[in-house]
Amino acid sequence: EGAVVRQTCELSSPIIRLVPLDEIVDIKAKCYSNHPASHCIPRFRLADGSGWVSERLNREPPEDVPVLALQSALEPTDLDDGPNGSGGGGGGDGEGDDGE
């Protein structure tokens, strides 16, 4: 069980690794996937730069459960890297391949 880490914000990008269930990760940025266009998915960039995870499972309700839980938040810093790099959160990946 855990959250799928993908190379980019898009769900079609290659899978990099799996974050184990209950592991704490730091988040550097938030964005929204471009696809599916009818339901863009909130995605979070891992602070270590290893990839992106989804906030919730990419499934139909009621199975679209959260994959991440906010533990704490830090103040923004000057290290934020623009449109692809500020904010916070965390996530598992969609398409039914997370949290299994």
C-alpha cells in the first residue's frame, strides 16, 4: 500500500516509485493535472524532487479517498521555484494504482 510517485504532474507520466503507507513526506509545490480535462487532479511535488503524487485516489466517489493527510505546514521561502514549485500538500497517485 502507498502512494504512486510519478515523474511529472501528469498522470500519464512514468511511475518513479511508491511511497509506503504512513510514510511522512515533505511537499514543495502544488499543481493540477491537465487530464482528464473534465476533472483535473490536485498534484503535489515532493520536496526531494523525486516526483509528484495525487491528493486523492483517482477513482469514482466514494472510492476517491484522500491519500495524504497534512501533518504540519511551514512558511513559504525564497526557494519556491515559480509556477511549478510553491505551496504544500501531499498525495497518492490516481488511476486506481494507488493505495493498494
